[in-house]
Amino acid sequence: MFVRMGRSAKKKKKDAATKRPAPAIVVRSAQNARVEKVTAGKRGKVVSKITGIELDAAALKALLKTLKIKCGTGGTANSVDGHCEIEIQGEHVDSLVGLLREEGWVKAKRIGK
């Protein structure tokens, strides 16, 4: 017979004072979305990287799903304090700029070569 040792079943509640306030989300048309082609750290593979977008977790997941379906590839997204970074596999920089503009990021632009 095994006895479970360690953490109790109850989770401690965090005080409201220790929680971070939610970051203020900027309107899409005012955000400067930047799309670039990246190969560094990817073993020579090319990914298209989108930065300069501020979204909450649910909206980021929905945007990532839309972009992956329209490009027909895989991808990933990271978010730190509301600042998002999306990577789409392959060189889709020009099509991503167009898709972002359709989604409401009118200041979306290509950076790099």
C-alpha cells in the first residue's frame, strides 16, 4: 500500500493585493504589428515572426488558429504581460501582413529583408 505524502488537497488563495492588474489592451488599429522572416536558432528553418501585438490569451489563441489555417502550416504563440509574439512555420511574411490588415491591424508592416 502506498501513502501519498506532500501537498495538501486544498490550494491557498492568493490575496487580491498580490495579483497583477490586467494590462490595458490597445485598439488593433493603433498597434504597430511587425512581421519578419527569422532563421536564427531554428537549425536553418525559416519562420515568420509577428511582434508588436497586444492581446489577451483567448484573443491570441483565436488569432493564431486563424493564421495557421490560412497559411496552412503550424505555429506557436507566446505572451508576456500582454505583449505577444507569434511564429508561423515557413516564409509567409507577405501573406501574414495582408491577413493582419484584414483582421484590423492597419499598421502591420514587413521588417527586414
